[in-house]
Amino acid sequence: MPGMTNTVSTRLLVLGSGPAGLTAAIYAARAGLSPVVVQGIQPGGQLTTTTDVENYPGFRDVIQGPWLVEEMQAQAEHVGTRFEWDHISDADLTQRPFRLTGDSGTVYLCDTLVIATGAQAKWLGLASEEHMKGKGASACATCDGFFYRGKKVAVIGGGNTAVEEALYLTNHSHDVTLIHRRDSLRAEKILQDRLFAHPNIKIIWHSEVAEFVAGGTPETLVGLDLRDTRTGAIQRIDVDGAFVAIGHSPATELFKGKLRLDSDGYIECETGSTRTTIAGVFACGDVMDKLYRQAVTAAGTGCMAALDAERFMAAMEFEALQAAE
Ligand code: FAD
Ligand code: NAP
């Protein structure tokens, strides 16, 4: 009927359907909390954008990212999770039940909220970069480094992530090049020391990527055209893999001014827990973790969030009982 608002009420609402949100849902459903998961515009999360996953425990053979999250979703459904195909665009966390509004117009009321909205890697924004994603351009060395065993790789960026990725890639490659747009790194000194001391890493300063260069059949990355940021001169380097490591953006726009975020926009949680600065609101996965950003760590903190939420509700119910006595 026109004018009628669709309202969904639940004890536990999960925002996001990546490994963090789905694991939180599995645990919450098995605790009898009948969770509702709002899937967002990327059902299944970041793993749906990749192919081979070789580091998720439990599978000796290579598995596919989309398959892994489909299985997690099926498991969550099987134990009693309800899924909503919606994207949350407004959140009122000032009182319980918390009130969230979806793009669909549906209003979600919940006693506890688990935020698992993830983070997206920042890319340079070149058309040739977009074209080479999955064919040599990557934003995750831990995920894809293994595919470049014995090949030439480059890392773009000058922060902790870029330096860590360059060091990590030396496990697979004897020819790693770090490309940075200035002449000094932003990374911590100890990481810089390790980088400079490594015999298999070279650094190209004052340079940015002008183009990702494709070649061969089937087409793969064969090089990068680099632009000198001082002179504009272009030089080509041969590489088989290029890892863009210029930072991530956590999906926390919705919570600015409502929850405490750190200087990079990640949700701050109490150390060793998923509790945010609002009682009853929990965060898990990449949205609160800028260090590890792995499917297994996202799943791990998803489990923690469901357990934290369950304990929070049990404590509230106990208090309510005592007050009634
Ligand atoms: P995400 O997977 O980012 O999911 C976020 C969810 O939140 C999405 O479902 C989205 O729709 C939803 N959402 C966002 N905003 C809203 C909103 N406002 N309302 C409702 N929903 C919302 N890790 C590994 O361990 N091994 C690998 O091999 C591996 N390979 C990778 C390959 C690629 C190309 C990429 C990009 C990442 C890879 N990772 C890998 C990293 C891994 O995918 C992430 O660490 C993991 O997906 C994080 O899970 P998450 O649940 O925290 O968030
Ligand atoms: P970051 O610190 O923001 O560094 C991003 C780097 O990418 C900078 O060197 C920046 O250059 C460069 N860059 C940004 N946009 C670019 C563009 N368009 N073209 C070329 N280069 C570009 O990001 P991060 O390294 O991902 O780290 C994010 C946060 O996580 C930081 O707080 C970091 O300390 C933390 N972190 C910590 C650890 C650890 O403690 N071990 C590990 C990883 C991350 P400029 O320097 O010129 O700006």
C-alpha cells in the first residue's frame, strides 16, 4: 500500500554478507537469535571478485572465492538466518532498538547491530589498470603473490602496506620493484630498514604509473609505463605482476560522527573485542581491521561479534529480570 513503511524487527541485525557478516550470522543463528543479514550491493563481499583462494583453512585443493561465500551463505540460511537484499543508507544509533533505513525504504529495528561492511582497496583509477585486474594487476599480495612465483613484480605505494607487500613478495620473487611517487616513504622506519637492506628489492622514486601494459595471448601484464613526477618523462619497466598498495577505504560513511572511527576511517573496537563505542553495536572484519584483511580473520572476528552480541543481550535480560524483581 502506498505510504506504508515496511518494518523488519530483529534481535540482531548484520550489515554485510562477506565472510565476517556471514560467520556472525551462523553463530547468532545457532545461538537462537534469528539474525537478519542485510546483504548490501555486493552480496558475498570482496571474495566474489576473486577466483582462486588457497589460504582458507579446511580445503587442500584450490577453491573459488565466490563458491566459498556461497557455501557460507547456505550454511547461515540452513541454521536460520534471514537475508534481505538491501543497502543501508541511514542509521540512528542514539537509542535501542537501533533504527536503520534501507534504500528500499524498509526500516530495520534491532536490539543489537553487527557492522561487517568491509573495506575496498583504493586503485589508481586508470582504464588500463581496470582492464588488467586479475591478469596481472592486483591489490592484495598475500592473496595473489603466490601466482607470481619466479616472476618479476612491482608494488605501487610508499606506506606500510606497500613496504610489507614488497617484503612479502620476496618469498616468491627475486625481482621486486617498489614504485613511489616521492623520494621518501611514509612507512615505519623498521620496515624501511628491512626494505632498503633486502637484496631482491629495488626502488624507483619520483614515479607514478601512467599505463599498465598488456601483451601476449592470452593477454597478461607485461610491463608498466612510469611517469617521472618531476620531469614527466616516461620509462617502461618489464613486470608480470603489479600490486597497487595505496591504501584501503573502509565502508564507514554511514557511521561518521556516530561511532568512533580512527584517522583512516576504520571502526575502533575495544582491544580484544568487537565492542564499538556504542553499547550493543559490534564491528567485525575488514571494517575494523586494517592490519590483516584476510577472509579467515574476517570470519574470526565475525564469530567474536556474534558471541559478544549474545553476551550483551544475556546481560541486558539479566538486568531487566533483576529490575522486575
Ligand atoms: P567484505 O568481504 O568486504 O564484505 C562487505 C559486505 O558489506 C558486502 O557484502 C557489502 O555488500 C556489504 N555492505 C557494505 N556497505 C553496506 C551497507 N551500507 N549496507 C549493507 N551492506 C553493506 N582473503 C583471503 O583470506 N584469501 C584470499 O585469497 C583473498 N583474495 C582476495 C582477492 C581479492 C581480489 C580481494 C579484493 C580480496 C581478497 N581477500 C582474500 C581479502 C578478503 O576478501 C577480505 O579480507 C574479506 O572479504 C573481508 O570480509 P568482510 O566480511 O569484512 O568484508
Ligand atoms: P597509507 O599509509 O595511506 O599509504 C598510502 C601510500 O600510497 C602513500 O605512500 C601514498 O603516497 C601512496 N599513494 C596514495 N595515493 C596514491 C596514488 N594515487 N598514486 C600513487 N601513490 C599513491 O596506506 P597503507 O600503507 O595502506 O596504510 C594504511 C594504514 O594502515 C596506516 O595507518 C598504516 O600505518 C596502517 N598499516 C599498518 C601496518 C603495520 O603496522 N604493520 C601494516 C599495514 C598498514 P604519499 O606518501 O606520497 O602520500
